[in-house]
Amino acid sequence: MSGPLVEKYRPQTLDDIVGQKSIIKRLQKYVGEKSMPNLMFTGPAGVGKTTTAIALVKTILGDYWRQNFLELNASDARGIETVRNNIKNFCRLKPVNAPFRIIFLDEVDNMTKDAQHALRREMEMYTKTASFILSCNYSSKIIDPIQSRCAIFRFAPINGESMIKRLKYICKHQKIKYEDEGLENIVYFAEGDMRKAINILQSCASEGEKVTEESVYEVVSKARPQDVNLMITSALSGDFMKARDLLKETMIIQGTSGEDMITQIYTDVSKRVYDGKMNSDIYIELIDAIADCDFRIREGANPRIQLEALLTKFL
Amino acid sequence: MLWTEKYRPKSIDDVIGNNKEKKEIQQWLDQWKKGNPQKPLLLVGSAGIGKTTLAHLIAEQFDESIELNASDKRSQDEIMKTVGESSSSMPLFSQFYKCIILDEVDGIHGTNDRGGVKAINEVIKKSKHPLILIANDFYSKRLTTIKTKCQVIKMKKIRSPSINKLFKKIAEEEGVKADPEVLKELSKKAGGDLRSALNSFQAISDENKTLEKEDIENISSKDDRSTIINAVTVVMKSKTPSNVKKALITEEDPNLIMEYIAENVPREYKKKKEIQKAYENLAKADLYLGRAQQSRNYGYWKYATDYMGVGVANSKDETYRKFTKITSPTVFSKMRKNKGKKNLRDKIAEKMSEKMHISNAVAISMFPYLKIMFENDELAWEISDFLEFNDEEIKLFRKKKIPKNVIRKMEKQKNQIRESKKEKYREKISEKIIKETGELAKNEVEDIESVIETQKEITKIEKKTQQNYKKEEDKFKIKNPKKTVENKKETKEKLVEDSKKDDKNKNEKSKQTSLFSF
């Protein structure tokens, strides 16, 4: 009875958190002092930013953490309105049975600059009643005034050793049979992302067989977006119409964003070079086009048109 | 004087076209005159075909009329104030009808005219007077509630022969010498919009009283769809910059034109180099459209238009000699078709983001794994139970439904687990209660002075007992460490009993304090 293992084995206390030892040590000081500055957690996906934040909140705020805690993640509306209303109203109130209140804003780098500016004032106005924990993938996307108001913690990708240890722990408790090579393979594909690792593990285990090198490979290749690969293959073979239809399909039906498409195309192309299926002249030409396309999309062009134009370069 | 005013029909019969619809309206009118109240009339149709004219002519047949159109503020209050009251009241003894015209109903503004649609519904419900509603777009969202309550009359565009006939008559009366062919062309260009046709007719014949072929070339035909397809065709087929530039002077949104051109480039151009070059230009055009939008400097549009027009046209080596059917962009139809799917996906992502502290984007990135996990029936049930998916949402991850026997089995298991959890919780709670009530009793005891002394005694005894059962404990530890706990209690109670005095409180007290002491 568990549902997703990522949730079931989300560490509940600071001590349980995998990797990130030095960070935990510093955070534990705040627990002892019962006070903390505004914090900013930065790092790639799946390294425990959210988990650490929630565990920290639970230990500092104690039994009444739910009443004194506000979590806003990227899918919640976080325009200026929210910052001015919801967050302000939350900060204004006195903490209930706790030293202060905590607001956790996930993926702050996806907030608009305006919203960030609205936030900075609130961060220092309510220091007596509330503390902020911000998390983001790239601290460079956060405006300087906010960075200067926070103690910044950089989360590194989780190293292989601790990841395997955790995976073994999960296997033991879930009674999952495994081979060591299988787990090593998971670590290889997860690239330091614990969420991905556990998802791969559960996917492998769902078929009821041992987790082996092959089964991991099978899951990973099944889960990898196939359409992009097919799209590039058809573009390379000269069938532009088919490639374009696939592009529209993935972008419109699956709702993949332009930036994600670029990343996927880049990964696919570089894999082709790795495998020796593409010569370096063509590769560097394509990288030129991809980089240019990426830049234009970020500059505010229509991603679909730009990507269609990019596809013509593959012909 | 404007001809549109001058030649405005004086009676319903004078109105050109829509004969069937006119008959229907006449019937409606006759019924009112006989004193039979009718449903409100809803006239829908494109611009310039005589809806408002017709409405005014109908209104003349009644005793009085009120009109409310887009130039008036039409919020709920405003509508109720101007027509609401009068629509529901009636003179007592005479038949007195006030015709109410609500023009451009589909143009009621969402925020500025708050509650407007609701007010119209109200007026329809209450009205004892003839009511005429006029709208352009039959499928407008604002009409959905209204149109069911009305007699809908869909007015058609006016056919060019009818317009032509009228033009001949007007030309005669105004003394304009016009080539019959030119008049014919002019009435065709109107695209069924009589008002615009009449306006342009007047505009070109005002200067000189003759009308020749060259004169009408200045008038762009009104139908926008043909111009965009025209423009794209020219871009595809021509290599002459001046022609292309001319064709792209339209009122259309450049973004739409770009979509059209992009859609048709690979359908028309066949060489790789051509497609590449064309798309390079389109990408640049798009870049400038984006910049224009971001900086609100719409001067950039001209570069975009040149890139997508002359740039794309110039990308081909030579014009293809074949018939080209211009295809409208497939993106829009795809978007429409997949709206439901997209909504479903977003709903699932939202559920996940709530339960798992992740953003929608991360949730969607987990979909492929979920798809694999959902191949297992039991796991599928567990996950959808955890995330509270409904059947429709499960369907996104697996084609088959979860078998019923699996569902039953899993639900049973869940209940068992829940029961055992409840049991544990109950135990915890009862322990807590015992503790708290014990403390309470302690306080009560402290209140009684007489007990204080006995208490002292008890503490003495307790010390003894503690010492005693430490000894006992040591003994048991050696013998059987597991039993110690039970034995502890026993020995303790024994000792307490030994020290028992007449006072009941004392007894209780000692029990409890001794309970706490280990």
C-alpha cells in the first residue's frame, strides 16, 4: 500500500535526507537556535530541495507546522497579485504555537521579475513573523535583491554511493529483488536525480521481476520520449512534412514547451554523435542551428515556427 | 447626404433580400397586432444586411420604441433601468405596445457591461412588450442562454443580383453614368454587405458622375478570407518583389499570414534548399514579430512582412508550374481537437503537484514512468488511489480498466490497514487519557490539606518500594529480562497494597505516582 514510492520514501526528518550532509549540518544549527534567516535552495531537479525544506519546516515548527506553513509551487498562480495578497496576508498573522511562520516558494526562477520585485519588500518587512524558503534551479534567474536577502545553499547532484544506499534501503522495505548491476545502471541513468532514480526503480519493479541491468535499460528506453527521435530521423532522411507533423503533435498534444523540445533535440543529436551515427561536420553545423534557435525562443519568438525552421536544417 | 440613409427602406417590403425571413417577421408582427404576445425576435446575420433597418421598421408598427445599442453602457443596472421597468408594466385598459430593440447583443462587454446578459434574460422573462434582439454571431457565447428563449431568424447575406438591381435604380436617380459591367463587379465585391457596397458606390461616384472600370480597382473587396489566401498564393507563385509586397498589404494579423505561409511552404516548394531558405526567412520574420510584441514597437512589423513575403518568395529557384491549393494552418484545428486531452493532462498534473510537492511540468515529466507502472493492475490501483484519479484520468495511462476483482481485493487490504491504524491510534489516545486524568487526580489530591501528611508518608513508602523493586528488578534482569516489566507492576502493586491505609485517595495516588516513577 504505497502509491508512488517517491512519496512514500520522501525523507521526513533532516537526518534521513540523502547526500547533502554539509547542508543538513548547517540547517540543524537553525533548529537548535529556533530561528532562521531567509533561505534559498538552489540545485538541479530531484536532489532534495523540496524535501529538505519540508523536513526543516516540520522540525522547526513542530506539531503545528501545517498551520504556520504556506507552500506555493510553480503551478500555483504566483503573479504579483498572489504575492501582494496571499503571501502578505499569511505573513501578517501571528504564528500559532510556533516561533515564526514559514513560506516555501518552489521554483522561484519561474516567477516573473515583477513578482520577484514584489516579493523582496515582503521578505524584509515581516522578518519578525515569517521566514522564507525559496527554491530554484538556477540562482542566476533570481534578481539580486532577493539573493542578497537569503542564505544560499547549493544542492549538488546526489552522488552514486548515497543513491545506491538509499535504493537498497527502499528495495529491502518494499521486498524488491535486485542485482547490484541493476541499481548501478539506475544511478547511471538518473544523473544525480533521486526522483528519477526512484521512478525508474518502481517502474522496473512494477513488472514483478528482478531489477537487472537489462530491465532498467528497457524501462529507460521506454520512458524516453520517442517522438523526438523519430522526428529527427525523418527530418534527416528528408521527409520534412512528416517531421513537421511530429513536431506539431508533440508540441500541441503533449504540450511540450519549446525549451524542452530544444533540450530533447540536443540530447538526441549529441547521442547520435556519441554512437558514431553522425559525423562531426554535420554535428557542429546542427549545434550552431540549435543554439541559435534556443536563443531566439528565449528571446520571445514563436517556438513552433523556430523549431520548424530548425528542422529544415536537418534535411 | 449618405446614400445609406437616403435609400434606407421605408417599409418592410422595401427591404432587399431575405424574403422568407421577412414573411416570418410579418407573421410575428401580425400576431402581436392581434394581441397575442410572442416570443422575442432574435435577428442574426453578418453586418450590413439590414438587421437594424428591419428592426426599426418593425418598431414603427408599434406605439412606441426604445433602443439600446453598443454605444450605450449595458450593464445589469443600466439595462434594468432603461428597459427593465417599462418592459414589465402595461397600461390597464388599452392595448399599448412599446417595442424594445436591443442591438448588438453579442457585443456586450464582459467586464464593462457586467451582468448584461443576465439582465437581458430577465427582461425576456418579464417582458409583456415586443422585444427584438440583434446579433452578428449566432455562436457567440453570450447568446447561448438567450437564443433558446427567442424565435431565431437567421438572415442571409444579400445576393449580388439583388444588390445590382438596387444599384441600377440608384444610379438612375442620382444621374450617375455607370457601365453595367462595373455595377455588376461592384455588387459582387460587396460580399453580401449592402451597407459597405453602397458606401463605396457613393464614394467613387461622388467625384465624377461617371463610373468606369478603373474606379473600382481602388476598392478592396471586403471579404478578408480571400485576401489572405490571395496573399499567400502570390508569395508562393510570384518572384517579383513589387507584386509580393503589394499582395501583403492587408488588414490581417501578420502572425496569421506567417502561419499560412509556413503551412504552405513545404507543400509548394520541393527542393531542400528552397525549404531551408524559406524557413530561414520565416524564422527571422517570426523573430521580429516577437520583438514587436515584446517592445510594443510595431514598426518592426514591416521587416517581418518583408522576410515572410519577399524573403520566402525569393527562396525558390523558379515558380512551380502546378496548381496549388492553399491549405489553412493545421495548428489551429489541432489545438481545437486536443483541447480536451490537454485539459485532462493539466488536471492530472495539478492533482500530482498538490500531493507530491512538485510543479506541473515535473509532474508531466513523470508520465512515462507512470505509464509503465500502470501496467501492473495492483500498482495502478494504488497509485490512482493515492493521487485520487478518476476513471477518465486512469485511461490516460492504461487502455484497459483496472479489473474489478483487483479493485475489490485492494480496497479490502486498504480497509484492513486503515483498521489497524485506527486501533493503534485508539491505544495511543487511551494512554494519553490515562496520563492526563491521572495528573488531574493528583491535583485534586493536593488540594486536600489532610492528605498532605499522608502524602509525605506515601513518598517515604515509595522510596522504599523503589529501592525494593530495584532490587527485585536486578533479580529479574538476571533471570528473565522480558518478564521484568510485568513483574515490576506486580511487585509494585504488592508493595503499595502493603502500605495501604484506610484513605482511598491515598491508595489511588500511590498507584499513580508509582506508575510514573519508572
